[in-house]
Amino acid sequence: LDTEEVPNFTECPAYYLLGEQGIVPNKRPNEPREDVKIFIGVIRLESRQTDLMISINLPFKPNTVSQEQFALRFEKIEEWFKTVLKTFKIEDYSLFETDGA
């Protein structure tokens, strides 16, 4: 991600990832497979020696919505997720303090 996409973390490496996972609900082999889109934002807080990860899952159940409806939902969720990344900021960095271990 560039600094315009995460303006509150201009000195931090930041990444946006999109994945997909196929799942079988309730581990029943006869059930239709469901797909889950996974949006992940990772921001490396080097000064705190940790990573900040923000994620959201978007499930898709076949035969419940059309591909077009899902595509519209996907676009809205992706836009919302990018807004979260753009506006997210840490108010209290003491949350990331370590005891030196």
C-alpha cells in the first residue's frame, strides 16, 4: 500500500492482501462448498516490533445470490475495507509496549 492508502502510517511498510478459501459447512461432504473472500491489511510497526493486522471475511453461498449481486457486495466491502485502512490510526501506542522480553 502506498502512503495515500494508509496516511497515518507513512513510515511503515503496509500490505493489502485478498484471498479466497473454499469451505464445506459443518464438515458435511454432501453440502455444497462455500467460498469466503478474505481481505487483509497488514501494517508493520517496526518501532514496536509488531504487525497490525485488520481483516474481514465475505462469505459466498452458492445459489443464494447471483454472481452480479455478489460482485456488487464485493465492491462495496472492498471500498469500505480500504476506507478503514485509510482512516485507521493508533491513539495509544502504549498498547504495544513490551516488558523487554
